[in-house]
Amino acid sequence: MTERVKGLVVADGANEFDGLVALVEAAWRWPGLRREMRAAQGYVSHRLWYSFPTTVGIFSWWEDEASAYRFAHLPAHLEFWEWATRPGHTRGGWLAFYAFAHGGPLWGNGVRKQVLDFGRFTHQPDGAPPKGTPAQRRSGARPS
């Protein structure tokens, strides 16, 4: 087994549901799953997305990879996957983990929601205006 990533990670996942009925059944399960995820140790934030006709995805951020895997073994998540793997519920899925390497507010105070969720993982905003792109800095042009 490889060593778990320490520090902020994003879990990127999606499922293609097997029709409208399966999509509605998954939506019915979502409140309990969301409640369990938000209460899980190491949870930072999440965003859902939808792609027509039956694909739903989620980006979820965690303090470290181990936190995401602990959540994956909690009851509501296990029950969801037990349901999802039965024939007629999903056609396939995707899951990937990405580790935060560096970053933070681009300028000013950043985007308030992102700073609130992720500010503890990045340097403090300095309130300075943007410095421009590398090409602008090389040419001496000022950012607009």
C-alpha cells in the first residue's frame, strides 16, 4: 500500500445513472449522504455538478487523503454504493484524487467562499493588486 497524501486533496467523482428512476432514487439518498460527509472528520467542502441526461459528479475537498477514505467507509456512503452497484442503478463511474501543491488567493482577498473554505491551506491574502501574467512582466506591460 502506498503512503497516503498529507495535506489538502480533492476527490473527483462521477456516476452515470441508469435512467431517470435511478437518478431520482440517488437524489432521495443524497441528504443522508451529504449529512454524513459534512460531519466526517477532515471534510472541507464539496460541489455537485450535473451533465445531461443522467450523470452526476462531485468534487469534495478533504484535509488529507486518509480523511476521504475514512468517509468512504461510513454507513451512508457504504449503503449508497451497495445500492449503486446493483443492476439498473448505474452504468459506470469515475474517481480520482488530486493533491494540492501550491496556490491561494490570486490577488486582493481572493474569492470569499474559497478563502473561507481553503484559506487555512494557503498563505494569507496580502491585498496587493495582481502582478500580471509572466508575459506581461517580461514585456513590462501593466495588467489592466
